[in-house]
Amino acid sequence: MLADRVRRHLTEIAAQGQSVTYSALAQQLDLEPPNTIQQVTQALEQLMQEDAAAGHPLIAALVVSKATGGIPRQGFFECAQRIGCFHGDAFGVEAISFHDAEFKRAVAYWPSAALR
């Protein structure tokens, strides 16, 4: 299942304290066209739902876009709103603050979560 592969890969990235772009993640996972970014975003949304249900930091916060200045695309914030994790403006300062906090939580949590 792609979501499981994405989680394993992002756990390794979290251990480095880094982010990854959507396109780089698709390449690193050797996804085949067409719609590789859509495949990534669907897997990330599934992971967001799983993480929210379990009360874990959103591992999807590690995936960012060059086009949005190093934060996730709008769909990340819309999904976070749908699952009850984010209650702000998906385009403003609230989104940047939410992402920054969630990124830090994910980097702190996910590397050790793999050991549990």
C-alpha cells in the first residue's frame, strides 16, 4: 500500500529533521506517471486521517511545495480542517504557524515512533 511506503519513507526523513517536496517524494518512491503528485497527495491525506485518529502529529507536514514557499499545498490545510486539526485560514499566517508547529511535532515524534 502506497500510504505505508510513504509513512516509512517520511519517518526516515523526520529522523533527519528535514522536509521533502511533493515531486522529490514521488521520485524517491519511484512512482510511475501519470499523476504521481496526485498519488502522493492521496497517500498523504490517508496518513493525515490515520494520524489524527490516533492523536499523532501529522507526518504529512514534512512534505512541502517550492511553489508555496516551503509549506504544504492548500490541500494539506483543507484536509487538516476536515479532520479537525486546523481551524484557520489556509492562505494566511495561521497556516504558516500551524505548519511550523506540526512540522516540529512530527520531527520530534516520528523517528522514535518507528521504534515502538
